[in-house]
Amino acid sequence: MGYLDNTTITVDAILTKAGRQALARNDGSFRITQFALGDDEIDYTLYNEDHPNGSQFNGEAIENMPLLEAFPDENNIMIHKLVTLPRGTSKLPVVTANLSAVQLSLGSTTTINPTTLNFSGLSNLKEPGGYFFTVADRRLFTQAVGVGARGKSRTAKPFTQSALSETIKGQSLSLTAINSTSLFGTNTVLLTTLTIEGVDSGARVTIPVKITKEVIVTKATGETGVQIR
Amino acid sequence: MATINRYGEGDVVLSTDKVVTSTWSDNVNNLTTFETSSVQATQTDPNSQGNFFIEVYNMATSSVSASVQFSISYGHKLGSGSVDFTNDTGSFGFSAARCVYNQYRQLVYGDETQNFIFSTHTPEDIYVINVNRARYRHNLKPGSLNLRLIQGNTVLKLTDDSVTTTGSATITNAGRQFNLVSGSSGVMLGSSIAQVGTTSSYGLFYPDAGLIVLNPDAVGTTLSNLVPTRGNNSNGQNIQKLYNAIDNTAPQFIVDSEERISSQFYFTRVKNFEFNYSTNPSFIDGTGNLNHTSMIDMPRVYISTVGLYNDNGDLLAVAKLSQPVAKDFTKEALIRVKLDY
């Protein structure tokens, strides 16, 4: 007779950049109420269904893998979430957007409309809970508005020297680029990413966003607009 | 279908623990090297920084690793022992030494008329050892102080009387106050706090403020090199005297510091029917089909990360496991996530 395993796994957490900022803001937004589980770093192609020692050893390679420490950038961690689905599910949800990449000139606006494949067994449905839209660098946008049920606009936050992400919830997202060139320096384009994650499904897709340094000036003489590059 | 679960009542527990560490940089227990910056120690002008205090480093200041461990200072209630800022009628005695004395008097007593009293003796002046705040964290630990001062072969070992004395410490504006006595690790030699004559202790120890205030009359009785030079409008080099008296031959300056760390524990409970599928791209193909057919009946995923969120869905904190934990419909997991503040 052996002893039963009654151990609890104990892990130390670190604050993310967003967590530190929420703590510094002291506006009540630093209040942990929920958790999610992720399997970042796990490559399921290492799951060996043909293991010679039998099916108990299928996950041998994964289970013996040492994991890396957590890093504090909320955009680069918890990328792949575990999801609760009924047993026997053979197709998992996949999020797709109406644009494969976003390109905006200064001050221009576009709308991103995601749908989810295989959601509730159907194709290309809007998730009822909406989507989390996360822009990796919120300084590059003057407006980011979640449209539709449960949609939320971004809240006013102080300017930061470095890139900081922001998450907006909604069925779709209206995104307006900055209309000043101060962040460009000598660059002609600024790059960031937009990550769309289904609230209900947890499926996500990341698309690149490019802001070009184009200013459209309309002269008082009535001439047509001149583009300054 | 869900990717996020709420913590229930009783899943979040706050705990505060006291942590004791060595005070000096790199967790060194006994500070044995005492270096100063020659630039700072200059006392050319009445208002030079070196007339007010000298910072003591753990190694030569030419090293990039050198960091301030404590500062030493000298104060005189009438301003003697240092040069007047303006040596003229109406401003005699207004010097660095007077500034220092009044500053610490305000800090400890909050009263501009109260002088430092050691047992029942009231000297004119004080020496001060001020431990750098970054070193002592929340407070120095009473009962851990061991300071060795010397003059030639004469040695004075000082400690606080927190272990010997029963009852509560005296409470001042600078927190708890203990007497500085001859002895070690909080245990006093002999039975009288009045270490010199029948009236005078060697000093006072303020662990909450990181301060050690020495009584020059008492330490000067045992070690004559610590008798201050108290001339009017003259630089007595008194701070240097204290620095020289800190033993460099068989050095001993030990004091521990205490810190209270508040930890929040999040008991993350994962039931057998939860979190058995993954959005990991290696788990499914481009259209959402499971890559491993054996997983259609018995999916198996591996937990590597726990994300902690607020109500808005912002990822506030994250924890990584040391090894992946397998999860399927026959397994439950309890992961205790600890977040320190």
C-alpha cells in the first residue's frame, strides 16, 4: 500500500505590464477575479500516438519538458488557452477576420469584423459573448471602439513612453489611426499587431497592423489634397 | 464553451509573513569593508556634504558594484565642531553640526527643545549611524545588532538591549527605541543600562527608522578617539573620528533587517470536465479538426501557464508551472498560485 498523492502544485505569479499599470492607477481595476489556463510552449506534435511502450507513454516527451519562466508582457503569454468543451468534440472553433492585415494612413478608420468557424457546430458565426480585440501598442490609435452587443470603447489612460497593450471588447472593432507624426521619428511606417480572441471559444487570431506616415492636407485655395510623405 | 473561470468564495487567501534577511548588500551578514567617497568626504566649504554626513560603501567606490550601506554623521546642539555657514553676529553657531542635531531631534522627539537623553545623561552632541533605507527594508531587527568600535587594542562591542530588557520598547516619533549597551546580539553585559558611571548608556537604537544614535560622552570614555572636538566655528573632523573608530582590523557590523511580505494565494481548481481542449495551433489543423484522432474520445492537454484576470478580461498576472501538467476528463488539478506584494 502506497501513499496517496495529496500534493498541491504551488507556483509563483508575476505581474504583467498591464497588471503593474492597473496597480499604479489605483482605480480598482487591479482586482483578480478570474483565471484561465494556457498551454503556451506545448507542441502537440510531440504527442506520440505510436509510442512503443503503449498509450500511457504518448505524452512522455511533453511531460518531461522543462518550462520557461513567465515573462511580463501580456501580449506574449497566455496565447493558447485551454477551453472547456463537451466530450467527443472533434472540431474546435477557429476565429477568422474580414481582413488578413490592417493598413491605415494617419487619421483613417477601418472596421474589423471577426467570425468563428465551428462555433456550436456551425460555420462563421458571431460569438454571442463577442470578441476581445487587443492592440499591442495603443499609442498608435486615437480611437478603438468595440461595436455591437457588449461593446466598449477604450478608456482614457495616461500617455506612456513605451508600447502598452489595450483590450477592447465587442462584436467588431472600429479602429482609427493617430493623426500626428510625432511617434514616427524617421520611420515611414509603424507596425503593431491586433489579436482577436473569441470570448466564448478562446480561439484567437493575430493580424499585423501597419500605420503609414501619410498626411492629407487640404489647401485653402481649394486645390485637391496633397500627400506629404 | 468557456476559457475563463471565476474564483469562488474561499479560493483567494491573503497571508502576511515576516522575512528576516541580512541587511548589507548581497545578503552579507557581517560588513567587513568600509569605504568612503573621497569626493563626498571633502569638507572645504561650511555647507559641503561631508560636513553633514559621510556615506559608507561596501567596497571601493571605483567599483560599479559599490553601494551605500550606511551614513555616519555628527550633530551638536550649539553647532560646535563644524564651521558656521556665516560667521557673523546673528548667525554664530548655525553650522552643519547644529543642523544635524536639530534634524534628528525633530525626527525622534518632534520637539525643538528636547535634547537627546541617554539614561539620565544629556550630552551636548551625538554621533549617528543611519542605515540606508534600501538595505533595511521595513525595519532593522532588534536583538541582531553587533557593532565593534576600537581604539588601538581597546574594543567596544555594542548591541541593543532588546533581549535583556523585558517589557515594551519606548515608543518615539521614530518608532521603537532601545538602549545601546555593551554586549552582543541583544544581550547586555552586566545589569545596568547606565554603562558609564551611573548615568549614561552608550546610545539609542531606533530599528524602525534604521538609526543608531551614539552618546559621545559615553563612547568617548571607553575609546578616547571618539571624544569630539567641540571648538566654535572650527571643523572638528568628528564624522571622520567615528569612521576611523569602526573596526577595520577585526571588523564586525552585523544587523539583520525585517520585511513583511503580503502574499495573495489563488487556489485554482480545475474540475475533471473543464479545460480538456486547447486552442493551441499544434492541437488542431487549420479548420479546427483535432490533429490526433485518439483525442476525439479522450482529449489530453497539458497545462503550462495560469493567467489571472480582472473582470474586464485584462491579464494582470501570470504564473508558469515548472513542468507541464496533464489534464483530461479523468483528472482534476489544484494549483496554488502565489502573488507577492
